[in-house]
Amino acid sequence: MRIALVAPLVTTIAEPFTGGSQAVVADLAMGLAQRGHQVTLFARAGSVVPGVKIEPVTVPEIVAPSSFAEPGKEQALDPGFMAQANVFLELFLHLRQRTDEFDVIHAHAFDWPALTCSTLVTTIPVLHTIHLPAVSPEINEVLSILERQQHPLTLITVSQACARDYAAYCAFDHVIYNGLDIETIPFSAHVSATAPLLFAGRITPEKGLEQAIEIAERAGKRLLVAGGIYDQRYYTERILPLLEQKKELVSYLGQLDHLALWKLMGEVQGLLFPIAWDEPFGLTLVEAMAAGTPVIAFERGATSEVIVHGQTGFLVPPGDCEQAVAAVTRLSEISRERCRCHARENFSLQRMLEAHEKVYLRP
């Protein structure tokens, strides 16, 4: 098939990836190309995905990533928002003129203008994958309008929990779990009882780094932190002081590429995932389990769909650091081989690619 993928435009699609959705788009593009499809990725200028044709989209510097630290807060109509709207308008007008070159358009951008402007294309199927929970009123409202007007967009999301989160606004046509090439992730069957814990994810309030630091400290464990600074103000005001106060406890390693992160994951005793929002999927959980590392997560969003409690990690009530500390003492009970098998059996790249092909081929 001839597939046009539209990436999130707020960041480039290149390692080290800003977040899970960027990594998934790259893997989807590469995987489909390797399976013989003709893939064109429309992504922010500077994107690099091996083996995939990229058509760069010039995005003004004033277009910045959205903040999800305050669910329910509408995005400000600042110059960056308007500039982004115009970028998507031009992109989908451009795609409308080129529909004879593609069989399907599949967008992954969680942006109001991406959804609205994509309705300009009517002669070939247009799909959207929603990678985030229902935290943006403007997105929720446009999905409600599309639902009422019965527009023929195909809507996909990444977990049953995420689909339920949008139930008041729209119905999803498909749920497709994110997948990884599990065999590329090195597996560690054993780690030392004194091995540290790990927090891996973008540094932003909803990911729960402050709670991870608290859990590690109360458990008497060192904590390694890997992830890019997504919210600079949050990092400067809340995280940097903690890193300076607790140098003996916490080590910030910055944003790592895939291979470095996966190697690190295999060397730690457990991954902490004390999220402060309804996680739509949690690709980091799958990466850790594939490396053999069990996870401790607050039970919000899709965590119960990804983790098998007591077998690949522990689910604790949201915000309950005390139970998370208790779970740290039980990490040695978890079979690292079971973690790897669970990731391979349920979240493989092949499974994700096959599911997308079935959706693309639907009449």
C-alpha cells in the first residue's frame, strides 16, 4: 500500500525520542516499509527515520509542545497555536491535492487543527490515532462534533482505558496496542539485590518524578533518572532543587537513545511509574519488561492492561507511595523471564504492524 503518515509536528521524529508516540510513529513507519509498503512520513524538518521517505514540514519555532499538567485547561490562543493551525491547514490542503499518490492517510498528531483540517481530505481514507487521554477540552469538543456529524474519519487509540476516557465525546473504531521489536532489547536474567531503581520518561508533572524520588528514598534505594526535560519551568522549580539536595540518592542521566536506555533498563532492579495522570498506554513499561525488569506503577489509565499484577510488576493505588515502597521490597519475587515473555506475547512490533495493515485494508 501507499501510506502517508502524519507525525506529531511539535518535535522531530528522531532519536532520542521526546515521548512514546514519537517512537511508535518511527517504528510503525520503519516496520511498514520493511513489510513492502510505500511509506511517506510527513514530519517536522530535522526528522530522521532509517529506510523511510520523509517529507519535511517547516514548523515555526514558536510552536511548542502542549502542557498536560493541568487536565481540562484549554490551550491558549497564542501565536504558536495559530501558527500550528496554519501549518496543518497547509499540510492537509497539500495532501488533498496529492490523494492520487496515496491509498490512506494516517495521522498521529494530537492537535485540534490536525483533526479539523484533515476533514478537507474526502477521497481516500483518513485515520487518526489518539495517543493521549481526554485532557484537552478543544480536542474533546472537536471529536464530539465529528461524532455528531458522522464524518468518515477512522479513529484509533492505544488502550481500552483511553477509549473509555473519550466515551462521552466519541466512539473509537479500533484499539491497537503499541508494539516494540522485543528482540532488539537486551534481556538481563539477573541483577544484584543492590541494583538501583529507574525512572524513565519525559520530565513533566504528570509523569510523577517527584513521587519516584520519594519512593526510592523511603525504600533506601538509589534512583537513576532518564528522560528529556519537556517542561523546563517544572524542571527548574521542582526537580533541579531535589537533584541538588539528594545527590547521593538520585542521578539524572539526561535523555538517552534507545540502545543506551534499554541496556540501562536491564541493569536495574525495577522501574518506577508513579504517574499523576491517566496514562494512555505506557510504552516505557513494555521496554522495561522486555529487558526483564519488573515495574511498580500507580494503577491509572492503561497500566492494568500492560502490567500483570504480581507477575510482571505491582499495581498500587494512585498516589500511595507507602504501598509503592512496600512493593520495592517484593521486586525479587518477580520472574524476569516472565516479564520478557509477557512483553513478547502481547506487545510485539509484528502484532502492531499486522493490526494496522488490517485496518488500512478495510473497505
